[in-house]
Amino acid sequence: MSPEEALTLLRINPEEPLDDQLESVFFELKQKIYRQLDQVLLYSKWYKELTRLDTAARVLGFGFPEQKQESIIENTRVLDPNKNSMLAQFNAQYQLRSKMALRVYNEKAPLLLKELLTYWLEQQIDFFEFWAGAHLPTIDILLSQQFDPQQILGSLSELHRAEITTIADLTQVNTPLQLQQYIAWNKAVWAKLNNA
């Protein structure tokens, strides 16, 4: 990539301060990722854009910071395969999601954000696989479907109070329709990721 190609790619004006413009481009990209953090099928697109941004910045003589912020990335998975509680798994995932969203927003370098997204994708794949274990009839659902986490949490809490706590306890009769749709969506995304 030449400096001219980098300027064109990033839509940067060479007459204005480079660092401010690059940080602005990165900030806009982070905003898109932040808003679509749950849309894992877009991650390959984000990886390419983050790599291009970093490459173009280096060609232009600008280096993003390479030092990681405090690490919340560990080599262990959040979901515990020995715990079957749907409510516990859901709570653990959404607590981590909150931390991830904050980290995405505060990340200072494209390649570090790419690393963070890779970790988060691995966590989400585990989560999708957990829900894919439900033996409910298949429901056609759009991959772009979005769900309100509070409503899903409410459904899981009600089931928990009724002592329906594990995936194995679910039936078409005892599972609220919205939860059936949520599970179908998780299964569909998991299948799509496995076939990619």
C-alpha cells in the first residue's frame, strides 16, 4: 500500500493533522463495532477493516499504541460446561458482554481491538453452542433478529422459579415463545459460524 492509497482508503486530507484524522477514523469504526457487538457474522468484516486501518496508518508513519490496557482476557472460558443452569450461563455471558462493550469503546489501537474481538467471538461461540443443545423444534428465524436481554432474563428467571433450570428441562410446552425464538437464533448463528 502506498501513502497515496492509504490517504484515499481512509479519506484523509494530507493538509490536516494526520493523528487527529486517524483517531477520528478509528473512533468511527469503534462506534460501528460497539453498536453491532452482538452481530458476530460481521466480525470478519471488522477484522479486515481494523487491519487495513492499522496498515494504512503505519504506511503514513503513524503508529497506534501497542500496549494493552488492563487485561480481562484470560485463557479460560466464561461458560462452565459443568454448570447446566441456563440462568447462570446467561448472566455470566451478559456480565462479560458489558465488560467487552466498555473495552471496545476504550480500546486505543486497531490490532488490540481485533484481538479483543477474537476473544469475544470465542466466548460467544461457546454461548451459541450451549443454547444449540436445546432439543426444541426448529423455528425459522432471521439471523439479523435482535432480542432484548432483559426480556430473555425475565423468561429465564420465571423458568428458574418453576424449577426449569437446564436446557434438558425445556420443552415446546414449557418454553415461552420469545425464548424459543432466542434459542433458535442462537442455534442458527452457531450453525452459520460452523459452516463458514
